[in-house]
Amino acid sequence: MLDQVINIAAVTVLGVLEQAYFSLQVIYARRKYSVSPPSTTGPPEFERVFRAQVNCSEYFPIFICTLWVTGVFFSQAAASVCGLLYLYGRLMYFRGYSESAHSRLAPLYFSAKVLWLLIGLSCLGVLNSMCQLYLGLDVLKQLSSFLLQN
């Protein structure tokens, strides 16, 4: 059983470490720009770091859920690759946003596309599992057979 989820678990831990890194960057920015908690406003340089961290945190639950559902119901390999790409995109987003608001856009679009891919794969995996369970039909197997014939 564990071999079926070890890669997803590794990506999850990496994601948690990335979130911790983002949080530490906010702490360092608070010290650098003299913004004491609970204030969330200050110089633009601080606010960009703060917003980048908050934005990444807002999407983290969606990422984790879709990562695991994709890995369990579709493919551990696909989920892991998408997960690593998403985390890379969020790191580039954080770094870009910390420098300038405009620099966040390309990584934001990239990570959003990867997240939508994870959402799609998780839906496909769950749908296929439900069809197998309730209808005795393996949609993914049928689809792959069809695609290989053409």
C-alpha cells in the first residue's frame, strides 16, 4: 500500500516545506521593513512578500486535495509530476511577486494551468473508479484502447 502513495507523500512534504519557507520570508520581511504583527500593511516591498505568501497559502488546500485524489484514483506518477511542477511554479510566483507585482504573472498562469490539470485528472480518476464500481466499465481502459487503435 505505501508504495502506491510514497511519491505523493514526498511531494506533500515538499509542499509543506515550501509553505514554511514562504512563511519565514514574511517573518524576515517584517523585520527588514519594521512591520510588527498583526499589521499587514507597510512598504510595498513588504506587502508583496506578504501577499505572495497569503496567495500561495490560499491555494495550498486545493493543491493537496487534488494531488492526493489524482494520485489515488488516476496515477501516482502523473500526480507527482504535476505536483512538482505546481510547487516549482509557486516558488517562481513567490520570487517574482516579491520583486514586482508584474513578475508574478507568468508563474501564476503556469501554476494555475497545472492546478487545473490536477483537477481534471482527479475528476477523471474518480469518474472512472465510479464507473468501474457501479457499472463494471473501465472508461480509461476503453479510452486508451480506442486511442491506440487510431
